[in-house]
Amino acid sequence: MLETLDRHGARGTFFVLGWIAEHRSDIVLAIAAAGHEIASHGYWHERVTALGRDAFREDVRSSKRTLEDLIGTEVVGYRAPSFSIIPGWEWAFDVLVEEGYRYDSSLYPIRRRGYGYPASPRTPHIIQRPAGRLAEFPLATTSVFRYPVPAAGGGYLRQFPLAIIRRAFREANERGEPATFYIHPWEIDPGQPRMPVSVLNRLRHYRGLAGTLERVNRILDEFSFAPIVSYLPFLEESAASRLRVGAA
């Protein structure tokens, strides 16, 4: 993945587990040395919905501290495992603000069993919470017959026509805004071990692995990519300007 991104001159954000930073520091250091942003994916990859407020705080705090101690720079971004900040768990935003995070990228503006935040704006925005403000970079979507369709990569890149992903990116470009795309390292490894799982999970996990990297290359050929943190100052300043105008 690092070689592919470098060949296209693309830089991205890697949401890394604190556990990986502790046990495979060489991987995290290689990512940082290649010019990519390191952000937090929690420490243990536990869903937010499985944690109480105190346990979530400890998870994001320990992950941030472990990553920062390793790479020597501040970690400001977070993505919840399985996009598990859903309606009813908004208190997680307050914890993130209190623990020093400046942005989140956990909201998927779709309806789906297991995750999804349908009421979220589809574009980058600022969330105002009692603890303060937090930038949000939701996952990319497009619309089909006015119905929001996931188009941010991952399993959707493998399962859906590539045209769906490309359409979402073109629409974001026309709005002058970034679209958030993601991919897991295992999704470019067709030789990974096959586990004894249900037919549905086998299709969801293994279907399309052989063609994932080619699809990533085609997207990198057509669109430019940069770390999420590179857009953060613009979003924060735009929000601050709107607040100042409103106050006047």
C-alpha cells in the first residue's frame, strides 16, 4: 500500500491501533516516514457501543499517548472501529474533545445494520458539543434515486461498481470539498488465510480481493489524495468565520 501511494504521489491518513504501535512499531514508523498522517483507531479495536464513557476515554487516551510517544508528533484525528459512533452515543464526541482530539471521521451518513448515522451532513462539518467543537469528516456517499449510497471504499469498493465510488468523488470535487475514502491493508491481500465463516461473511470479506489493488490504482490515477489533517485548518477557519459573522 505504501509503495502504491508513493508511486502516485498520494498521501493519506492511517488510522492506527495503539496495540499495533506497541507491538509492531516498525510498521507505524514506516508509515510516518513515508509522509502520511498517523491518527487513532482506538487501542484495542473495540466498538464504541461496547464501551462505557470511562472505558472509551481510557481507550482513546492510551491510543493517543502510545502513538504520540512513538512518532514524536501530535495525534489529532480519530476513527471509531466499525464506524461505531451512532445515534445515542454522541457523548463520545465530548470525550474526544476533552482528550485533545481535533477531528473525528467515524460518521457514515447511511442506514445500515450495525452502523450508520443517517442524520449526519454528507460533507465535512463542525460538531458543536458541550465540551467544545470537533471537526467531522464523514465517509463519502452518493445518491441513487435520492437514497444515500455508501461510496467510501472498503468493502463497498470490492462489492459495488467502481462507477459508484468515482461518482461520489466527482460530486465532491464539483462542490469544492474533499471526499473521505478508506481501505484496509488486508483488502489488497488475496492470499490471506480463509477462515471458516458463514457464506454471507465469506462473501463480504473475501469477494473481490484479487481486484482491489487495481481499483485503488485507477482511483489514484484519476483523483488526488491528501491527509485529512491537511484540510482541517480550512474547515476550522471557515467555521470560525461563520461564527464571527453571526456574532456581528
